[in-house]
Amino acid sequence: MVFQNEGIKELLRNTRVLWALSHAMALLSWDAETYMPKNGVGERSLAMGELSVLSQKILLDKKIVSLVDKLGGEEGLNDYENGVIRVLKRDIKMMKALPPELVRDLAQTTQEARPMWRQAKDKNNFNIFKPYLEKIIELEKKVAEYLGYKEHPYDALLDYYEEGLKTRDVDDMFTKLEPEIRKIMDDIFMKGYYPRKHELEETKYDVDEMRCLNKKMLEILGYPFDTARIDESAHPFTIHMGIKDVRITTRYEGYDFKRSLFSTIHEFGHALYELQIDESLKTTPIGTGVSLGIHESQSRFWENMIGRSMEFAEAIHPIIKKYLPFTSKYSYEELYKYFNTVKPSFIRTEADEVTYNIHILLRYRLEKLLVAGEIKVSEVPELWDEETENLLGIRPKTHSEGVLQDIHWSQGSIGYFPTYTIGNIVSAQIRYYISNDLASFYNDISNLEFNSIKNYLREKIHRWGSAYEPKMLLKKSFGESMNAKYFIEYLKDKYL
Ligand code: MG
């Protein structure tokens, strides 16, 4: 038995209703992005707002808070039990700090902001979104003040998404990464093996054929269709109702099939994390992935380390030719090149793995300035374009391909972007360790045989849920915390 302490067992009986609420809210969110009729959004937003406040109220119930206080001082708890206390303490601290009016205001503002952002993006007009972003930034500043921080207000927002992460850590991360990425980019262009463009990027596909290919790909990866689903949405995502009900979505642009294919493989990586959590953690506060950064390391591992490898391209070549007949004239090497075109581009989600983190750096710089009150929202579009030019050497011609491209700010997700870079770094770190520990790693990919890889990830990352905080989990599993050198080495190895 994972949970033995009687006090912990009592606590878990009391928190189960919180799990039930999040179970229900996950289903409502999934539905809102997939099948809900368009006009349902108003009532759904109200319902979600009320449920958020209800969940805050239940969490702050005297019984739960006093049990957590009491058990927090207790010795002899095992790692899982300590994990439960750590997670609940953190949640209680946050929810205690935030006044319910702020929680509601933020929920409502972001619900209103999302369609306005979409409209602004469609019409290429930042001014439509501007007042909403101004309000969101003001609210986020309040959140930072209520949550508290030692060095930088942005610390409070970072920690919300990635437990323990500081602005200082992100600065260090980018100081190391940026010049290296820049050098690697220059070398790639000089060598010329990896093309900037590929004609398949403009080639149309039949959506039904592509759906079948994605389904086949998930079967090959071992996606359990009796426990997990795939549907379609404007922005691909993964959501879980529990360990036995995990759902991913993908999208179909109708051309450039790698986008749909790699979205599907990416979300598979997220789903696998939730699916391989130790079943005895179900319904508890630690029965889910530990942080956005660790989660993204799983999706990027499958998408890039496996999906964009030469071994994988060669192995799936016959399958792709079968499902998408227009690809039959391309060799597997050609397919590999198509999967790995490298170029400075405007859109983050379409960026290659070399330039991707530069997109994150841009957002990180702007968010930090906004939260510190050093720039105004009205200055952001111009700064966005300038920084893109500084960092990538290209200047967006429209706001839609610049400052308005991402959904995150309209959802109030400030401090979220850096977790993408953490995911990229950690995915390369995992690749280093797995290819050392698992002699059959590359052969397994060539044979499309993924059980050993999945077992490895289960043991090192998945099964623990949120029992250990992200830094501790990496230390425990690999003997060191996050280290950007593996990512840089990976890029050099692959591209130079
Ligand atoms: Mg992701």
C-alpha cells in the first residue's frame, strides 16, 4: 500500500471531492474545445467560474487545512505521503493568498478575452485585444503581489506553472542557450544539409487519409484506445479525467502533413505520462503529472527525439507512403529532411527544434518587462517586432504573425512560456540517459518497438505522479537537475 499513515488516509478521503470537481471540470473543458455548440460558451464560462470558486472554498475548508498543518509536522511519512502534503500545502498557500473576487475576476476576464483575441488575430488588429490584455496584466500583477516573491514579481507567476522556478533560473538558462543556438543556426545554414524549405510543406493532403495515418501512428506507439481518445480541436491539447481516461486532440490544416502528424505524436507524449502514473495514486492530489515543464519534456521527447530521428523516418517511411500516396516518390532520407527543415520563422508552433527556444526567449523578455511595469501594453506590438528582428533577423509584417499569434496571454497564462524551453532541455537530457541505459534504444525505434522505452519513462518519470517536486524528480532519476548542455550537444550532434 502506498498510503499507510492513518492521518493521510483521512486527508485523502476529504480531498477526494476536490478530485471529483477537477474530474468534472476537465470534462467540461474538453467538451468546450471539441463538441460544445458555439453559443454554449457564455453559460459554460459562468459554470466554470462558479466551480473554480467552489473548489477554492472546499480546499480552504478547516478540516483539510488543519489536517495538512498537523501532518506537515509529522515524521516518518513515506515519499508519497510527503508528496501529498507538499502539493496540498502549495495549493492551500496559493488559494489562501488569492481573494475569491480576484479568482473570479481573472476567470471572467480571460473567458471574455479569448474570443476578442481570436477576433483581433483574424482582423489583424491589436487594438481589439489591447484593453483585455491591459486588464489581464493588471490582474496578473495583483496575483504576483498576493502570492508573494523575493526577487522579481515574475517569480511568483513562474512558480505557479513550474514549482520552484525563479526568474534567475530562466535568465541563466537563456544566457547559456542563446549564443549556442545562434552559432548552431549559422553552421546549419553554411553546411546546407538541412533545407530551409521543402516542397511537402506546401503539398495538400486528404484529411480522411491523414486521420487514418494519425490513428495508425498512435497504434504503432501503443496508444490504448480503450483508455484514451483522439479528437479534433483548433489548438491541439491533452487532458485527463483520470489515469484511465486520457484524451488528446490534433488538427488538420489540409497541407504540410508533418504538422498534423507531429502534433499527434507530441500529444501522445503528454498522454503517456498521465496513462503511466501508478494506479494507486488515482483520485489523490499527486495522481497527475508534476509540472508543465516535465510534461512538455515528455511530449517533446516523443515528437523530436523519437519522431524527428532518422531511425523513425526510415521505419515509418513505408507506412506514410501507404497512407499518403502522394509521398511515394520521396525516399526516407528526403522525408527526414522534410521533418527537419530549419529556418527563422514567425510562428512559434511551427518552429523547428533549433530556433524554437528563441521564440520563447522573446516572450519571456516581454512578459518580464510587463509584469515589472517597465513597459506598457501599448508598446508591446512594436517591441515584439523589434525583438523578433534582433533575435531572428526577420520582422513580422502583421500583428497576426507577430504579437497576436499565441493564445496564452488571452488565457492569463503569463509565466507559462518558459516551461516550453524547460521541456526541450529536459527531453534532450532524458534522451542522453535513455540511450546510455537502454542498449536497444535506437534499434527499438528502427523496429517501431516501444515497450522498453515506455517502461523506462514509466520508472524514471511517469509512475511517481507529483510525488516529488520537478527538480527532485530529475535528481532522483538521473542524479542531476536540469542541464542545458544536453540539449546543446543534441543539436550539435544532430545538425552539425
Ligand atoms: Mg505540449
